[in-house]
Amino acid sequence: MFVKKLVEKASKKQHIGSISSLRAEDVSPRLAFHYGVPADAALLAYDPVLHVLAVATRNGQIKLFGRDNTQALLQSPSPHPSRFLQFAEGQGVLLNVNAQNQIEIWDIDAKKLCYLHPFEKAITAFSVLQKNLYIYVGDSSGSVSLLKIDFAQRCLADMPYWIPFAECYGSSAGVGNCVEVIFISPQPLAESNRVLIIFRDGVMSLWDIKASKVVSLSGKTMQQQSQQEAKSVTSACWVCAKGSKIAIGYGNGDLYIWAIPEVTSAQNSSSIGSQNLPIQRLNLGYKLDKLPIVSLRWICSDGKSGRLYINGFNDHGHLFQVLILNEESESRIVKMVLPLTESCEGMELVTGLSDPNKHRQSTLVLLLKSGQMCLYDDSEIERYLLHSQSRSPPTLPNYSSVKLPYGDSGISVAKFFTSNPAALASSDEASTKYPWLFSMKDKSQALTGLTNIHKTRNLYITGHLDGTISFWDASCPLLLQIFMIKQQNEDNTSTSNSITALQFDMPSSILISGERSGMVRIISFKKDSSDNIFSFLNAKQGDNYNIRSIKLKGAVTTMSSISKSKHFAAGTEKGIVSVINVEDATILYQKQFECRLSGGIASLQFEIYSHNGYDKDILIIAMEDSSIFILEEETGKLLNPNPVQTDKPSKALLLQMMELSLNDASAVSDNYETVSKETLLLLCTENAIRLFSLSHAIQGTKKIINKKKFSSCCCFASLIHNSSDDIGLILVFSTGKIEIRSLPDLSLLKDAFLRGFVYSRNLNSTSSIACSSDGEAILVNGEETYFFSTLCQNDIYRHVDSIGTVYRKDNSTREDSSFIVKSPKEKKKGLFGMIMKDNKGSKAKESDTDGSEQFIATTSEELASIFSSANFAPPSETRNSSVRDDEDAELDIDDIDIDDNPHKQKGPHFPGLSKEKISKGLQTLRGKLKPKTQENISSGNKKNEDETPVSQVDQIKMKYGYANTTNDDSTSVPKMIGNKLQENIKKLEGINIRAADMASGAQSFSAMAKELLRTTKNEKGTS
């Protein structure tokens, strides 16, 4: 049935009869599947829990790659570049920050944009607090905002908690000298307690979340005292599992290792620490070439060492190094340089995306500037670093490029043939048999066996730049190579001439190829006794087919299909048309035509022209400049000495003859009787579509029946039809726009846009477009392939749903999650149980485990409480209050506070104070329960705890302009009272003045009202 269907489709393309046009309801242009890496790739992100790699582009697209050879494409409504990209690990949520400072939330299970959160300021740093579902957002003003991820609603919520620039930068912070935040990251082992903030000028601030204060300030003094040019931070990463060291890369190529106070050391310190110099400076060659260190990545190898991946580049050079970083700073540096051909714009270490039997293999994925992705086996990098100092050092690790299965040579020309979509339902093959895009193995394909031939439903034939011809099983959009023909010269050497033209005649199983060298090859496939048209797919080199060849002058540019007389025509760039016999590969005749443009012949069609009761076999020729010549097929006689030409030369893309039905005649012309009997000639060029009268064209006159101009350059055109043989026209533009138009009125039915697709017509271009007769198109652009459908029919590809699902929420297990979830059946411990837990010394191991779980649960609850309360006045309120104070527009009686109420809370609420009181009570109760031998120690601790809240309250009061109540200075209290009385007197005086103004205004208003009433009465009296 499939063979019969393909033969019928091939026969229909020989001659288009009376037109029955497609309608808008017949058309549904859509992207069926996207395969490969987008050309504008710019950012990488990886979810180590779900094993999903995300690639963001410069045009608002995000490509996802998952396990089991799955991949999916996400498209934002606005084509803005991505600036930050990060997963909420294990949750199926991807966060993307675009260039418009909008935070996008993507559900990778549903593959849709769930929420768009606008941000007022320019986002300069972005970090997800993975274990507690919060987000730190650093902005250009130096402040850090906090957002909460609502996974149920798939949205973001602004939290009252924030970190102002004036509080975290230090004493030199001011209104006019804001420095943008360049890096935010929770401190390892203290993610819920500390966050490190690094500013552009190198200042590092370690912030205590609970106390809302700076614990440590580093790098500030060194920057201020340096006489050299100020350095700007370009990248940073932790280089210690305990969170005590961080590596910072600078714009001038410097790379420093700084010490960060650990949790235990900071808890024992009461004052803000300060560090002026780094503990280690790494001289790796970046500063010599002035290469900014753009990105850093650290991987822990064991307890005392790790690998640091360093990426630096600018417009003039690039350098990517990997080194072993030991705990001992004075140890010798062991490093290696990866020999990249261009700069690297992103790097990630991924697992589970390689071969099916290597799920644990760690792969270093590098995204290069051109959009190419290369892969390194991370274990080989580690092995090289460990043995590079030995007597027999290993060779540098090899890399593998992420490429489409087409091979190293790009596609220059292609043909696509499809079958009935209903025939796909019986297939249950897995998609894992197809080549893995991120495989470290050789990308050369293993050919399918005879058992798979009968399952082939779609056939894709490609001609390549290196002269090879490949046959692909396109039943699944991942593509599986069936076999390949490598062209041979007469001396049995492989040719390297690119394939420039292809024609495949399905009924006769004859493939005709043309090369840039002018060689034309006729490949005839043998059939078996079963008369199965796909028996030739089992062919080996020279085994099941024979080749006849003939050499023409100039590169072959186009070829016609085989006519009923077993002839075909080939055109070259020199304007020569050769009509060749298929059986013996002999030339029947040749004709040369002049062209206004360089490029020669653009299109050739054998047609049957009916005129005055008899049929004539003709050959219609379209030149590169859209000039049309018509020949007799048998003799080569020129029927129109004066060619039909467009006013301005334009490259011809499609030439097709067709006839009008009675229903379509009125759509293109008012002259019904004349047009209904005419055979039309469809000519599509780069800038317009035209319908000519064929009878007038043969007579050498140009009569345009219909014409539509394009607003952009068209690069591909083809006729399509549905199952009812309704005809339409598909147009592909160089900008990625695709239009479906009706015939013969040429009206636009529907259109679509392939974002990121750019068609190029260079000699070594890797762009190609092929379209089947039922509107299924395959568009190749570099290392990505678009599978595009146009008609309202079922998808013709297998496994689209399975290979397009990188993550399914229903199938994810909680064991894969990195979050610790407390069992709902566990009984919640009371306050007394929490206190008594420390006294059970006989069960130390069990007690430690319970304590760890309880710490995580308590930390989440504490964070929810802390982040839900405002630690400082919100930025909006601060701005509003400053405006009111500066303008001093009006006085309000509600603003007066004559009675100094000591119980009224001043300033914002600090949740930490209440928690300290609770902690104090708990410690007191624990002291009563412990043995009496510890009474002295308990009492000493209690005394210190009693003093701490008082000092903190005094500091807060001093910050907001109130006196210290614990100060013994007797003059402070009368002075404060006097100041308060003076303020109240001034307020009362202002109210008196305001009241007098109001009274005067009221009198004026009363007089005006009386005058208006008098005037109104007078007017009534006169009327």
C-alpha cells in the first residue's frame, strides 16, 4: 500500500491538471519537531537531578536535552536574548532572565511558559537557593532582592526581606556611588544562614540572613589603596566544599583565591572581619594577554583537592585551562590547556546524556562562540592532570563535536518523500536505536539491516558537499541512515565534488545526481522478485545498483524529472541545457541560452501542452534571471524566439504548468471565457509570484494573469496537495517566514515563522530545504533541523511524543530529588521533646541523625518566617518618604506625636529579637534540667545572653536616631526631652498657620458663593 501511495504521489508531480485550491481550513502550519543545537546558542544550564541540559539562545529560544535521546524546544513570546539561566533542581522548573529584565518560569513537563515576572531594575546577578525554593536577585544599584518560587502555581512572589546596598557594602556606601552586584551565592554548609555578595569593584560581603547584617567584608581596602587601575570582577565560584575559599576572576586576567570565614569561626567573632589581601594569586597567562576570566567552575575530586575550569576570552584571543587546586596554596600548580579553535561562551558538566550504557559518565560540555558544542570526557581530563608530571605523560584528551547524523560534510541538496500517516500506527520501536546527539563515540552510522526496510515510511535523500549521497529513514525525526553512496572517479578514487542537483524517480527506482564538476550520474537500482520498491535500500557499494555517467560543461545547477519518453534534462551554470537518454546516458541534443545574471539554468520541466485538439511534448526552461524559453522535447526546436522576461532580473525558484477549472477562472481574471481555456505557467522568483498565459508565452508575448510581490527575499517554493488533491503553494523566506498560498488567486491562507532559521546560498553553505508533495518540509540550518508540517493531518513521524518529553512529572521519583522531605506520618515533636533530646547520651548516633533532619526542617521554617518579614524599609517606601520630606507639601495632624509613648515601636519589625528571647527561655529551661554541677556555667551563659539583646536594641535605636537608654549620662534624657518639645512646638505653629490659611480661604469661598447666587437671581428676574 505504501509503495502504491508513493508511486501515485510521484506521478502527480509530473503534470498538474485542473486546479482545485486549498482552503484556509485545510492548512495548519506548525513545527512538528526541532532536532539539534540552535544556531544562536549562548547560555548553558544543567539540572543534575533530572539530567536535563538547557541551551538558551539570543532570540528567545531554549533547547532542552534529556535522557534517553530526548529533546524539546521552548520559544518565548518575545525574541529577547537570555542573560541568566538556571534550574530549580529536581522540580521540573527552568528560570530564564531575558535582556528586558523579565524572569520567565518554564514548566519543562508541559513545555510552556507559566509566568513572566517583570523586574524594575537591571538584573546583574541571579542565584536559586535550591534547598529552600528562594531566589536571590542582584541589581545594578547594588541591592539584593528576594523572590519565592511557588511550584503549585508556577509563579514568583516578591518577599519583604531584602539586602540594601547601604547595609551590605560597608561604611563607604552612599547614594551616588552604587556598585552593581556581580555574584550571589549561598555559602556551602550554611546555605540557609549565609549568602556571599560580590560587587563589580571586588568588594565581598558575607551576609548573615537571620541577623540581617554583614559578617565579613573583604577586598575593599585593597581596592581603595591600590594605585593601579581599579579591577572589575567578571566571574567567581566556590573552591572549597566547606565554603571557606572562593576564586574570583577579574577583567584584566587576574585570578585570586580569597578566604571566607566559616560558620564556626564567624559565630565566635563579635566584630565584622576584614581581609585586604587574597591568600593565593594564580598566574596562568590570562593577565599577560589581558583576557578577562569570563567563567569559572570548580569540581571537588576528594577531600583536599579539586579541579578548577577557567575560561577567558575577548575579541582578540581565548584561553581555556583546567588545573588541580589543592588545599595547600603553596603546592605546585598542575594544569592543562584545552586546544579550542574559538572562544567558549558556556560550560557544564553533565551526566546521563551520553550513550545508554554510560549514564554515569561525566562529560564536559563546552559551548563555542559559533554555536558549536564540543564534548570532553571529564575522567580523561582528570587522568591527564594526575599523570602529566610522570615520566610518560598521557596524550591530551580528544573531544567530540555535537553534530547531526549527516556526517562531517554538510547537505547541499535534498529530496523528501512521505507516505500515508495511518501506516505509522503499527510501529512500536524505541527511539534509543537512533544515534545519540551527545555521544562520545564516532558519529558514523551503522547501517540498518534488511529487517528494518519494510518499516520505513518516509524517505529522505541528501546530497553532500563531499560528493556522497545518503538515504535516510525519516519515519522518526531523529533520522536513521539506511545506506550511503560514495561517488567514484574513473580511476576508482573517491570524488570530492559536491552534489548540486538530485532527481529521484520513484516508479523506476532511478536516481540522477549532478555535481559541481559537471558530472551527471544515473544510478539504477535493481528490484527483487517481490517488486518491493525499497529493496534497493539494502544495496551495498556497487552491489545492487549500476551507475552510468556523462560529463557536461559547467557545474550542474538543475535537472528535470524523467519524461514518458525516458529522457531527462540537465542544466548547467553556463546556460547549457542537455537532453539525455536514460537508458544509455547519451546526449540527444544541447542548447545554450544567454542569461542576464550569472548562474545559468534555474529550472527545467517536461510538460504536455494541449492546443487545437492535439498534445505536444514540450520542455520549459527558466533561466537564473527568470527568462522563460520553450522547446519541443524530441527535436529541441525553440518555440518562442522572444523569451518571456520579467522587468527586473530575479532568480527563478519554481516553474510549473497548470490548468484552471471553471470555478477558479473568475478568481484571477474578469475575462472568464478566455482565461478558462488557458493553460497557465506558474513562475516563482525571489521577489514575486507570477502566473503567465502559456499560449502567449509560446508566441513570444508576456501576458500576466496574476502577480504577488514579496516583502522579503524568498528562497524556496514548492507545490503541495492534500488527500483530496487540492493544490497550494508553500513559500519559505530567508528570514524564516513560511507562507501557504492558494492557487490560482495567490491569496495568503496562513503563515508561520521559524525563529532562528536563516537560509544561506553560499557555495559551502550547510542550509538545505526539501518538501514532500503533501507539505512536509525538512529544513537544515547548520547543526539544527526543522521538521515542519503544513496541512491539517495527523503527524507522519513516529515517537514524536516520547522523544519530545525530556521530563515527565508523573514518572519522576522522590528518590531522585535533592530535597529532604519529612514523612507526613512522623509525629511532630513537642517543645519538651526537643529540649530533652540532648540529654539522651546513650543514643548518640540516632540522636545525631534526628538532629540533622530537624535542623533542615527548622531552617526552612525559620527562613519562611524571616523572609516573610521586612528587615529594612522597602525601597518604594524609602523613596516615597524622601519625596514627602523634601517637598514638605502639607502638614497633617496625624503626623504629630506630642506624647512620647515609650511603648510605640520605632522603625521596622525585627523578627530576630523575638527569636532571641525564645532562645533565651529555652536555654534557661535546659539549664534547670541539666546536672547541678553545670550551674555556674549556665549562669555565666545566662548573664551573657541577658546583655546581648540590650546592646542590639540600643544599636537599632541609635541607627534610627534614638538615644541609648542604657547610657548613664544624666544630661542625655533632658536634652532628648527638650528636642522633642521643640519639634512639637514647631508642628503646632505650622498647624496654626495652616488653620489661618484655611479660614481665609473659607471666607473667600463664602463671598464668591453669595455673589454667584445674587447674579443668578438677577438673570431670572430679567428673563
